[in-house]
Amino acid sequence: MRTLVSLFLLLAACATPAWAQEGGPDVSAVKVRIGPLLLNPTISLTNLGVDRNVFNEPEDQNPKKDFTATVTPATDLWLHAGRTWITSTIKEDIVWFQKYASERAANSTYTVAWRVPLNRVNFNVSGSRHSARERPGFEIDARSQHTATVYTGLAEVRALSKTFFGVTASRHKEDYDKAAVFLGSSLNYELNRVMTDVGLTIRHRITPLTTITLTGTRSQDRFEFSSPRDSNSTAVTANVSFDPVALIKGSATFGYRNFHPLTPGLEDFKGTTAAVNLSYVAFGTTRVSAAITRDVQYSFDINQPYYLQTGVTGSIAQQIFGPFDVVGRAGASALAYRDRAGAVVQVSNRVDRVRTYGGGVGYHMGKDLRLGVNVDRDRRFSDLQQRRYSNLRIGTSLTYGR
């Protein structure tokens, strides 16, 4: 963190005062200016209420409930240095439980990126570190301490007025704490890994606010202790991205992956993938959001080492009158497991399903402050009794900024 601050101060001395260049911020999101340094601080209090199933236990195991709250301060930063932009995000999640102190956590996320848009060549490098004690997905119910460190790089050459050819590379390292255990399995032993990929890209700017990118990548996943999970992948994707000031915000990626485990006896996956996160505001009063995910995920169970996760979520927020709004949300996900040949499993090639739905009412106190009351229901269905659960959360939230 000290290194990041020093870098900002050093570059601020030689920075220019221009803002509106490629890679810069959405001006409407900037709340603080300190010379060439732009900041957007936010803070939120969420999940202030009762969690009726703290450990995601089946209904016949007397689920435990507790009073909980999460405080999340965050800041987005932009620094204009010459023709380049340096951006960063600093975020903390302080998670508190009244009774079950073992579930309390202080999670942190730090990202920094340097964007260099030159006349015919663009460079973009970034790094991030996420350290958290949280559930890593729909499968693992234990709040597990883990760290994800990611480095990415992209170099592009302008071939035509709106078309760029590029080379990309990334490295993603997942480390679980030695004490992280779920259903008798050490997550440190089963899931610690390094994922690297290299690829080629073609990016075309359809409009000033819309870009389409075609990417082909070759990936290698290597596990620190559990080498039977090692795999190689080849993927081809098409991505459409919308500028934050566009009417439609976010991005949509669809592709095809050839996932090949290196250990014999485990079925390949060859099929479509998706990663969509879009939102649209109609008439200034209705906000519609949708997300789609479909890709391979690794399981903690060595006998069913991976699963295909497919999920859809959506929400609608509607201003009803004055400062009041209502929101409704729902989601559905499926986890389709793949068996290792010859392994003894309780249910072969099982599919677990997760359903979520909820809603809330909000009151806006000024432009950036919102008070909300939320009710959310989560359920997981499985052929295994110990993997089923149901949870109802009722709480309030207070959010400043966006």
C-alpha cells in the first residue's frame, strides 16, 4: 500500500491537468480533485440484520442464526500523467457477526492499472490482490481465508483507424490458508494453483461508446499439491463492451472452450462459455440489470474435480414516487459435476441447483445517499442431503456514493 501511494505522489509531480483522454474516468463519478489526482470515495453499510443460516446447514441440522453487518469503504483513484492514466481501487469489507466470532472478517481488495494510449501503439498493464475470508463460490460453504493475486498485460497496434491487433498475457495465483478446511478436505492442498494464459486479440471500435473484441487464448492451470487436477485450455471469445457513459453499461462475452485435464480418466469439456454483466436505465426511473455466467470451475472434491457452472441473475429497480424506489431480484445457477473414471461417488455426475430471490425498498436522501430494507431467500437443491440448505436474510443497508 505504501508503494502505491509513493507511486501516485511521484507521478503527480509530472502530471498534466487534462482529463478527457482515453482511459480517463467518468467525470460524473469524480467527487474529489487534488491537483491531477481524482477520487471517488464511497462507503456502505449492508446486511445489517439477521442471517438465519450462518453456516449453510441442512434444515435437519438446526441451522444457526446470528445478527450481522458489513461495512465497505472504497475509493476509486485516477491519475493523469503525460498521455497516460494510472487507475486504482482500494476496497475493504469489514464483516461482523454478533455471536459467531469465527465468521468475522476484514477483507481487502487492491488494484492498480497503467494505461498508455499512444498514436499507433497501446499498452495496458494491471495488478490486483484480493485477500478475504469468505465463501469462494456456490460450492464451498465455509468462509475460507484465501488470497488471489492477478497480473495482466496487453500490447496493441493500430492496424486501421478503428481496428487494433494485440497480444495479451496474464498470471493468476490462488492461495488458501493451511487452516482452510471444508467437509474434511484441505482447501490449501486441493485448490492452491497458478493459472497462466497468453492470447491474441482483434479489437474494433464500432462507435465511440461501443467496442467489440475477438480473443483466442491458450491457458495452463497447474496445482501446487494436487497435480491430478492440472489442465490445459484453448478458448475463443467475442466480447462487446460499452462505455460507462453509454445508455447500456457493462460488457458481454460469449465463447467456446476446449478444457483438457492432463490426467487420464477425466472427461474433457468442449462447449460454450459466457460472462455477461449489463445494465440499462429507461426513462431515468427504471434500472434493469442482467448477468450470465457459464464456465468450468474447480471442485474441492478430488473424485469430482470440476463442474460446469451455469447461472443467470437479474434485477429491476423502479423509482415509484419522490425519493422512494423498489427493487426485485432473482437468480438461478446449476453446478454440473464431472466424475473421475473409477472413482466411488455418492451420486454420479450430479447437478446441484441454487435459487435466489429477494426484494427491497429504498429511500434516497440526496443524490448519493440511499437507505434500504432488503429481504433475500437462498436455496440449494442437491441429491446429497448434506449439500442442501435454505436461508432467509432480512436486513437494512445505507449506501453513500456510486
